[in-house]
Amino acid sequence: MIAGDIALWRAFWLIGAPLALVWDLTGLSMLTGYGVGEPSVAIAIGVAFTLSSAVLPLVAVAIWRSASRYPREVWWKHGFAWGAKLCATFTGLVAALSVVGLLYLGNDLIQVFLS
């Protein structure tokens, strides 16, 4: 999949969009404090956010490569390909920054437990 061998619509709508929705909803849940009272819900939200943050940059590469191989017989298909590339780039970069933030917070958490 990461080589861009699947169709653009499959990579974008069936893999990228649902994964980005999970990432958005779990991030929003963490920001609003949803599930803080229930430890199992909070852990599930944190795990889902961490996993989706780690996988989204890889999916962004797959969408970019699928968009590069997208057939462009008519002029408006160029817009679809570039739109998919822009969306994948933005989402992948923000998710990668989230991974860096999670690693930073995880480092602080480890330092607290070690002292």
C-alpha cells in the first residue's frame, strides 16, 4: 500500500479519511477532557490517538504516491490529484508533529517515574 499501488480513491476515502477522523475525534476528546473520569476510556482514547498519529504519516505517503500515479485524461483530474496531495501532506505533517509531542511528553513521564 505504501508504494501507491492501490487506487487513489481507495487510499484517500477508505483508509486516509477514516483514519484522519479517528485522529481528529480522539484528539478532540483529549482536548475537551472526555473520558477523564473513566480510566479505561481515557487509556483507549490515548492509545487510539497514539496509533493513529503514528500511522497517518505512512498513509499520507501512500496517498501521495497513489495521487502521483492517478490517471489524468481530463483537466479536472489534475485538481483531484493535487488536492489529495495537499491534504495528505498537511495531515501527515501535523500527525508527525503529534508523534514528536507524544514522545516529548512520554520522556517527561518516564523521567517523573524514574525520580
